[in-house]
Amino acid sequence: MSILAIFVTLLIVVLLAKPVGLYLAAAFDYAPNRLNRIYGPFERLIYKINGIREENQSWKMYAASLIGSNAVMVLIVYLVLRFQGMLPLNPAGIANMEPSFAFNTAISFMTNTDLQHYSGESGVSYLSQASVLVFAMFVSPATGLALVMAFIRGLTGRAAGNFFVDLIRSLTRVLLPVAFVSALLFVFMGVPQTFEPAATATTLEGAQQTIARGPIASFLAIKEVGNNGGGFLGVNSAHPFENPSGLSNLLQILLMLLVTSALPFAYGKMAGSIKQGRVLFVSMLMMLIIMTSISLTAESAGNPVLNQLGIQHEQGSMEGKEVRFGEAQSAFYSVITTAAETGAVNTMHDTLTPIGGLVPLANMMLNTVFGGMGVGFVNVLMYAIIAVFLSGLMVGRTPEFLERKIEGKEMKLIAVTLLVQPFLILVPTAIALATNPDTISNPGFHGLTQALYEYTSSAANNGSGFEGLGDATTFWNVSTGIVMFLGRYISMVTLLAVAGSLAAKKPIPESSGTFRTDTAMFGAVFVGVVLIVGALTFFPALVLGPIAEQLTL
């Protein structure tokens, strides 16, 4: 029954992907169309109030606008968190956030990571949750969605567009409508939405119990559709207030994949060939199915140590999992949340079997199994360019992508982008293991995985964690904050530079020798390149972590 539910979920994703993708292409089209007539008057009012001029920017101006506006927003979030104890809507009397925590949290939410080194019900006030954090959860995915549209325009020979126009369109045409409807659905399913303080109840034994609550439904909606992942409550979507039933679990999975699975078709429409997008969509779907199969197999087999003791394990490995979801839906959720770079969790990833924990790690390291809001698909297109470049070298032709030559300048920028992520993951992991071993709860292979997972999650802007790690320290706050910031914005700038370089080139008509990128052959090459590059980069670290742990059980 669980496998059937997973199949139905993936089928719904497949059915939604193309129509949503075509909608996205129309939503960001600057030419007159029906959506521009509907949203245009309201958006032009916003432009007028904020002094935004609807004119195309160069890739450098686009990048400067993106980085500059996000930096200001990080400062705003930081200041509210630092002084939340003095501000209204704080019925629990939560204190000002400590500087390193505020630094980490502000960067975390503005980079679409939502890594949380605090517990939501005790670390932030209602005002912080419902204002600056929700604000960041809207503008950070909107930034990623604007980026991918500018990147696609550059690949297809058009101007990058205007960052502020794309940002507003991401909010008004995509995130706000979907989040509003989703929040109402979550309320209908039993998720709380209130500004009342925590409730106090008397248990059957006569003890007093404090029950945290708040404006959770609205927080939850943008948490999922924006690929944010941060929980209003400490245990995230494992809490019955954030994920009360199998139906709410299904809706969360669909929301996580809604935009990310549709972007290949938006790209295909904007590139003038839906087949181009379909090939990338099918390639990513195949990788998702492979990752899901591995995780389900590992978790359903149970814990090898307990199995050797003869303990019954027909329900699989249920450690750290909610009974209302079971082993299959918990494992599936862990795959989806890292494939879509969301970071929400309905089970504690630290309690996954070694191979079950390896799959989320691999998803984040590759960052191409659909990937996060916009930024993930930019990585997908980067790997597509690499696949075309390598294929061209093998047949002795100058590589071409979308009728434009791929030359040394573009490949140097892509090489820098490829090197940034492993550097931001592996170097800080080594430093943490050498200098902060006391914060790692397991001294063996699992402890290495805990640290590796933390920095992988930060660099990939995912935000989930192996919660056995004692990460509520200045070292982890500052180091992961730096990794999140660099992991987010360096690749944005370098890949916008690639798009700007390609846009400036004259198109070359296709010939009989052109390597076609709308065929199954290209899909196979693309998947091969992703897996080979990922394996060569991270395989040694994975061998020392989850693989070694599995072999020693």
C-alpha cells in the first residue's frame, strides 16, 4: 500500500509538471500576454511606489541588484531577531537572539536554506516568525526563481531582464497565490493558525503540559512551496501540528516538487523546444526514482544489528520515525526534501540507516535531482552544458548549446562553480572534526557523517541536519553561516556570467554534426556526467562516512 501511495504521488507530480511549467514561462515572459494584462496593473503600482523602472539589465547589473537587495534584507532580518525581546507579539517573553544565532538565522533564511540551530517554539517570537522569517521565506525563493529565468534568457540569446521585475513576478504570480491556497488547505487539515499564546493542559496524571502553537499554517505553506524547509516548531514536519496526517504529508511533498519539477518545461518553452525540457525532466525523474528505491530498500531492511539479534523488523527501521507515516513515507519524504533542496523533515535523519542517510547526502551533493527553487535547475543546465562540452571534445567538434558555442571562458566559469561546493563542504568538515570533536555525538563513522551532512546541507542551501550534532555553538553558527552565504551567491554570480557570455554570441545554425540535446542519448549522457562528477568529487568522503558505517554494522 505504501509503494502504491508513492507511485500515485509521483504520478501527480508528472501530471502537474508540464502545465505548471508552461504557466511559469508565460508568467516571466515580458511580451504582452494574458497574464501580463491580469497582473500588470497591480505590479506597475508596486514598481511606481518603489521606483522600479521596467528596463533590461546587463548580467552584471542583474547580479549587483540581486546581491545588494539580498544583503539589505539579511540586515533587516538580523536586526529584528536581535531585538525581538523588546518588540510586540511576544507572548512567551522570548529573549533577544544571541549575535551568532541571529547571524546564522538571518543568512540561513535569506539564502533559502532555513538551517535552524534553535527550536522555533522557544527561540523566536511570533513577530519574528510571522514577519521577517516569513518575509525571507518569500523573497529568498523568489530570488532563486528570478535567477533561473535570467539564466534561461541568457542561454537563449535574450537580455537577462530586470531583477526587481522578476522578483515581484515571482511573488505575485507564483508564491503568494500558491501559498495562500495551501495555507487554507492546511488549516482545513487541522494545522493551527493563531496568535494566541501556548495552551496549557492538564494530563490524565494531573501534570501541567504546555502546548506550543501559533500562526503555523501560513508558515508551513511557504515553507514547502518555496523550498525553504524551516519548521515553525523544533521537530519540523514530524510534529502533528505541522503535519497531522497522511493527506497533509502528501500535500507537502507535492508543494516541494511543484515548481522545481515544472522548471524543465518552462525552460523548454522559453528555448522553443518542449522536447529539450522533457529530456531533462525525465532524466531527473529517473535519478529521483533510483534514489527513492535505494532509500526504501535500506530502510525496509531494518537495522542490521537488531536483525542479528533476531528482533522482529517487518515494519523496517522505525527508529526516529512517526508511526502515523511509517517507514516508507518517512524514507520517501527524506528523499524528496533533499532532492528538492527543501530541508523539511518528517523523520529525524540522524536515525536513518547508513545507506538511508547516504541518499539525502547524495541528493544535496549532486544538487541536480530537481534541486531547489530556481537555483537547482540552474545547476541542472550547468551540467547539461558540461555534457555538451565533453561530447563535443570526444567527437572533435566545437561544442554548441542552444546554437551557441561553448568555449574556454564559459568552461572556466563553470569549473569555478563546480569547485566551490566541494571546497565549502570538505574543508570546513575537516576543520570541524579536528577542532570541535566534542560537539559530535558519535566518535565513529557516524560522527563524520554528522559533520559532513551539516556542511553539505549548508552549501546546498537545504537546511536539514543530522540532529545528533551539537550545532548550537558559536563555531557552528558562524562557520555554517559563511558556507551558506558563499554556497548561495558565488554560483549565482558565476552562472549569470556564463549566461551573459552566451547571450552576447551570435547564434550558429544547427547542422548535421550538431549534438542534439533533445534526445534520449543526451539524457543518458547528462545523467552519466552528473553521477561521474559527483562520484569523483565526494565518493572518498562517503566511503569514510555512511558506507564505512554500513559495512561495520
